[in-house]
Amino acid sequence: MLKMTGLSKVYRTEVVETYALRELTLEVQEGEFVAVMGPSGSGKTTFLTIAGLLEELSAGEYWLDGVDTRGLTDRQRSRLRNEKIGFVFQSFNLISDLTVHENIDVPLRYRGLPASERRRRIDAVLERVGLTSRARHYASEMSGGQQQRVAIARALVGEPRLLLADEPTGNLDTQMARGVMELLEDIHLRGATIVMVTHDPALAARAQRQVYISDGQIMALGMPPHLVDGGHASQLATQPSEPV
Amino acid sequence: MFGYYFNLALRSLRRNIILTVLMIAAIGIGIGASMTMLTVFRAASGDPIPQKSAQLFVPQIDNFGPQSGMPAQYADLLTPDLTYIDAIGFLRSQAATRQAAMYPTLLAITPTDPAHSPMQVDARATSGDFFPMFDVPFKFGGPWTRTEDDGHASVVVLTRKLNNLLFGGSNSVGQQLTVGGKPYRIIGVLDEWHPAPRFYDVGAQTFSGEDQLFLPFTRAIDEQMSTSSSFNCSGATGPGWEGMLHSNCIWIRFWVELSTARDVASYNTFLHNYAAEQQQTGRFHWPPHVALRNVTQWLSYNHVVPAAVDTLTSVSFALLLVCVVNAIGLMLAKFMAGTGAVSVRRALGATREAVFAQFMVEAGVVGLVGGLVGVGLTKLGLVSCRAVLDEDLSVLTRFHGSDVLIALAVALVATLLAGLYPTWRAMQVQPASQLKAQ
């Protein structure tokens, strides 16, 4: 589903070059649930933005669902994002002047689906996240947990092959976080590939596999040997379990 | 997607009412000021007879010569009118396809219906060619012919307005009308015809003047009907009407219709030869100095568009520019405040083109609403102009339906142009920015 080989991301200014990711290699199989962990500034978010085609890589290769993403135009990248990727953000990122229904409708609008098909999909996904009765509500009228459910519904409505979640429970209390996590697990059980960035080792432990990033490089926990960038795995034993 | 973007634009504009009102006010004020002056300018500078303006010409000839006492900077200018001698000379030459000598006069008319009192009307003594030459529309009857010109016929053509007044709008062709105490037969009634500016007689009432009655030039000369317009002489004039006719006084306007470039060249040669002949006979003591100007050249030569209107139009468009620049700033503030939502949309699959379309539709909505405000302000501005301008120019302050469309189009184009930079900035928002900001 997702294959990164020797991937680097460099931010350059006139005086300094900063490597956010350095020759990172990672493969995520179809249907996997992978948790990405690492300290602040380690490159987790940059990894997620590149995986989500929100940023371009500086070097290396990134194949998404069999498509080489290097050299794609903005239009091609937007289309891939729209059709293959669903995003769940830490702060939900719902558009404040749209209702729940309209927020979920956004990715479908850009796909150009007819109104009847959009309505069918939105109704189905709202039922799945248990928010059918809140369809006409605005984000400001809902709790954090409900807003994150809306965000998940928006990510799922396009039936993406890959769900990218950035600290999906970071702004939620324990009870709400549990609900959101159960929802993600349910989505995974139904066949979705999920890559989740998290600080919480307990949440990461619920994923099938944990990946640890430090200084823009991959280290692995519980990772199949053939997917590990050789030589770094042994270092992980010395890494703190609470990375941030 | 247009409906979707339109809906988003309305929500966005409602979200920050103060910024929205300021943007609309900036566009509205700019449009109001510029359209007020543009309306006046268009009315003043429009082509009054576009289908023929390139074929209608005023021949000019220097009757006064270089010793006329004109200041040096005006020495090259030619007077607009001709002497009776030259007008008759031109008429007899038959050098043009159509030709008309004319002058305005004031006439007393006595309606046959005793219910109407005698009245004085603005009239025009002219040749029968006047009507087909200027495409004058007739409601009843038609113009007089060259035969009637040559026969000095006692016939008149009334305007629709005068016919309504005297005959209640019915077909008066064939009826009698007493003009200057003598009976005239009505042979035609005009339909509505109000060329603006009144190109065939630019002068004191270029925009508001209106002839009520037309009669043959030859008949008017016979009846010694004097001109109601300017009458300028060089040298002494003989006694009485005959003395005036044979004087070197200019008071007759002359128009010719020349259909082809060859006709124009030929008429220019005629004019030059005519002036040379006058020099040879000793009437002119200067070399030929002539001109032939078509309608647009004629209006420009006579500075029909008042200089003040010209200047104010430029100033008003400068104000529009200032307003548009203000609108750019306001839109930039508004659009950049919404970059969070842009970045989310980009993450969810919006292309840069989609962001461009969304924000341009929003700019367009501001432009249309600003245009409507501008239309209201234009009407207000024109009312103010009416109070300030001369009576003759106040006719220029009429606001037509087409002006509303022009105002809206100008507002839309100006706002879309103003929205280009803010929209471009919004397009540059990186979709990763929301993730990075967390």
C-alpha cells in the first residue's frame, strides 16, 4: 500500500539545511494498522505529510498503492489525496461554517460525485460513527469526541485505501479517546490500512505494528525484519518508551 | 461546482460582516463615482449616427482670411458656418450625393384649431436631403423633394411632439398650418428622433436643443426668416435682406453625404477649386484654406465633450482605482484569515484551480453586490450632477438600462481583478500547514 525507499526531506534556507527525514525506508502492507512514534521534532509529522502527499519529498522514492508519486502535478496529487487517502487530524480541522453533513461532503464535492451518491455515502458514514442525528449541527455545537468522529467520517466517506491519523486522540479526554480508538480499530477490522502518529504508547500498543522515528530516521518496534532499515533496530532497546 | 462555491461565498461573507461591508462599500463608492461621470461622458461623446457618421461631412471654407484678427494660435481654425453666397454655390454645384444647407430660426405658428393659441417654435430651414441624409424617421408622410426645394414650396414637416400638441397625435399630413402668417401644407410628421449630441447643429444647445418644425431653405429665404443662431460678419454689409444675403457674413451650416473614399477625395478637390476660384475672382485675397470633417471629427473639432466632464471622468476612474486597491487589501485580509479552511480543503483533495475558483466566485459576489450599491450611488450622483451642470448638459445625466449592465460589468471586472492577488495568495497555502501547525 505504502512504500518509502531512501526517502529524505530537507528544509533549506539561505544559511541552513535541516533534514526532517533522512533516508527513511518503510513499507506498510495493505490492511495493516501501524502506529508511528517518536519525540517532538523527530520527523513524525513530516513523515505523515509526505505519506499524505501534502508535501513533496527531497530525495528517495514513495510509491502509494502502486503509483510512483515523484513528479506528479498538483492536480494529480490532489486527485490521489482525494481518492486514496483519508486524513484525521489532532484538532479535527472541521470547517466551522459548515454543518456536520457539509463537512463530510467536502471530499466528495471535489470528486465530482452526483448529489444522490454523496447523500447516500454521507448517511451511511454518519450512521457508522453514530452521528446521524447531528447531521445538521455545526462543529461548535458538539463535543471534542463527536467532532473527531465527524472528522473520521469525513476521512472515511471517500472510501480511501489509506487512513492517516495524526494524534487522533490528542485533544480528547480518556473516555472520548477510547471511543475514537475503538472506532479506528473497527475501521481497521473492516479492511482499512491505517497509519497513526501518536505519543501515547498505550494507543500505539493497540496497533499491529509500531514504528519509531528519531532524527528523521526509522527505528522499529515489533516490526517484521524484512521491513526494517537494517542496523537501527538494536538501538530501539535503549529508546525511552514514552518518547515525547 | 459554481452553485457550491456561490453558497460558500455567501457563508464566508456572512462570517465577517464588517470586512464584507467595507469591501462592498469600497467597490460601490468607486463604481458610483466612475459610473456617474462615465454616464455623462458616454452621453456627451457617443456617436449620434453610428451607421453613417463616416459618410456625413461638414465642408468648411475660410471666409475671413488670415487678417481676420484671430490670435495666432487660432489662425488655422475655420469658422463652422458658410455665407449665403457659398452655401448657394455649394448647392448648385451638386458635388455631393446628398447635400443640405440649413439654419435655425424662430417661427410664429397659428394652429387651425382655435382651441390652441398661436405660439413660437424652434424651426429649421433646410434642404429636403436633410431627412434621408440623416436617416430621420417619419411617422406620417415624408420629406419634401428637390423639386419642392427648387419650387420654393410652402410645405412643412412637424416633429412628433409638435404634431401631438397641435393634432393630438393624429395623421396631420395634408392639413394646413399658418407659419409666419402664411399657409403651409404639412407633408410629413417625424417619429421620435433625438440625436445626442445634436451633431448637425453643435452650438448653444448641443444636447438639449430640439427643432419642432422643418421647412424648405429656399422658402425661408424668400420669407426673409432670419437666423436664431450666430451671425458673424467680416467687412460691411449692404442694406436690408438682400444686402445680408450678399454680405460676407457666415450663418449657414452645410452638410454633405459622401458614400465612398473616392467621393470624399472628389469633394475635397471641389472645395479646393471653389476656394481657388474665389481667390481668382478677387473675393478672397488668400490662398485656398478648406476642410472637410466627418461627424466624429466635427464633434471633436467643436469640443462637444466639455473639458470639465473629460477631467472629472479621469478623476473618477482614479478614485475607482483607489477603491479597488482598498478592496484588494480588504480581500487579502479576509482570504488570508481563511487559510486554515483552505489547507483542510487542499488536504481533502481540492486542487489549486478549485481554490482559485472558490475565491474568485466570492470576489465576484462582492463585485455584484458592490455593483448594485454602485448603481444606487450612480443614480444619486447623477441627480447631484443635474443640480450642478448647465441646463443643456443636464440631459446627459439620464441613466439608461444599459448603464446598469455596464455598472455591474465594471464592478464585476474590477472586483475580479482586485481578487486576483488575494486569491493567488490563498492558492499558495500549503496543504500541510494545518498538520504542521498542530
